[in-house]
Amino acid sequence: MKGLPVQCPACSTRYLLPQSLLGEAGANVRCPSCGREFAVDAAGTLLGPAQEIRGVARHVFDELVARVGPDLEAAARERRLFAEHGPALLEAWDEFRRRAGTNAPSLPFRDELRARFGVELFPPGGE
Ligand SMILES: [Zn+2]
């Protein structure tokens, strides 16, 4: 199977990322060697720290949208996103922190939320 060559930023292991794992915006990868998660764009370029974290947020929201479905966007338009999907958003937040690291800034997550749904998240724990 054809793949995209990528390199882990933590341990420098090189491998081929299956094309099937790549989305339009790239992919989030977990290094099979050291477990580090990182993001690459659709061309396999490693995204820099800020972009990398934004890529994590994007991926988490992609999964959230895939899981919840189009009602998520309808809810956002009608300003009932938090009322109806609060737990799912908190799960997305937890997932984001799991992948990006517990010290990751919340800004990329909030930026992505704003970009997608036009809503502001009051960050858990503040910042
Ligand atoms: Zn690695």
C-alpha cells in the first residue's frame, strides 16, 4: 500500500503513513515507536507547534462532528450548542488535552470552536 513518508518529531523514526488516514487538512499521527502524537498536513509536512496544536483541535472537532452529526452545526446556529451538546464538547476538550498535552494552551481549541461554530468557550480552569 502506498503511503506518505512522515517522521516523528520526538524520536525521528520514519515511516509511511497510509493515505487512507489522511484527510484534507492532514492527519494526526501517533508514533508507533514512542507514542508521541503529532500532526502533519496533507503533504506530510510536520506542522509547527502552534499549527500542530491547532491541528489536534481540528482533528478532535472532526471526530466530534462525525460522531454527533449535522445537528451540531444546527445547534450552534440556533445557539443551543452548549445546552444540547455540552457533554460532547467537554469530551472533545478532554480528548484535545489528552492528545495535545495537559499543558497545551486552550487557545487553539477555542479558535477552532469559534471558527467552526461561531461560539466562545469559557475555558475550563481559565487561563
Ligand atoms: Zn516517535
